[in-house]
Amino acid sequence: MKEIINDSTALEEDTQKGRFLTFSLDKESYGLEIRYVTEIIGIQSITQVPELPEYVKGIINLRGKIIPVMDVRLRFKKEPRGYNDRTCVIVVDINNISIGLIVDSVTEVITILEEEIVDPPQMNKGVQNRYINKIGKVGNDVKLLLDCEKLLTEDELEDLHDAL
């Protein structure tokens, strides 16, 4: 029985390998490894919590579970933008903590072959670059592939956990 469970876990990981949920901020296209994504929901009523960083907009109640939400635009030091009917919250699981990522719009789930994924060019290491793990080449486009675990530092995750 244990072997069957291990095989099914390995199979699940294998089917998710190379699969990314893509979303946009302005004209830029980003991707998150699908294994981090729990669900995608529309923008909801957000309750603000005092003394959180500016990019953490507050918390939402998702079917009885309280989840902090982070505006990815603000995290990447982009201009704030009003939310609309295309704005989505991507609920991800980072180190067993659920966090909602507010993005302009979700595009699609795509498969990017391993040979089409490259390291980002070594330029000035700006703040935004620390979130970018790899770059995926998709046809004539590029997708900036994020490292979910670097969106929040250990201290920020701990502060969020303590604040809630």
C-alpha cells in the first residue's frame, strides 16, 4: 500500500513538472509553478490589518479560512492600479501557509519544456530580479518564472503568521 501512495505522489509531481500558471502585470507575463497554486478566485472584499507592509493588502475569508493577500504589483514596486473584473487572486501554498497573490489577470496554464527554460541574464540585480527564478521561452514570447518561496522572506512569512 505504501508503494502505491509513493507512486501516486511521484506521478502527481511528474504531471505537474514543467506546468506553469501564467498571469500578467501591465504588459509583462509571469509564471508560477502549478504545484504551488491551490486555486484562483476573483477579487474579494479585503479586510485591512494594521502594521502590515504596504504590499500586503489585508486578509480575506475564503470559505472560513483566513488568508493574507499580497498585491504583486506593489511587491514588485510597480504603480498601484485599481482592481477590476479581470483582477484575480491566485491562492498559493508557500511553506504550508496559504497566501493570496493579487494579479492584473490570469492568462492560462502552460507547459514549458525543460530545454526552453533558462537562467535570467546577469544584469544589475534589482529588487525585482530576486523573485525571478528562470525565464521560459514560449514561441516568440518570454515568461518570467517566479520563485514562489522568494516572494516572502522567512521573517515576512513569520510576521504574517503572527499577525493573523
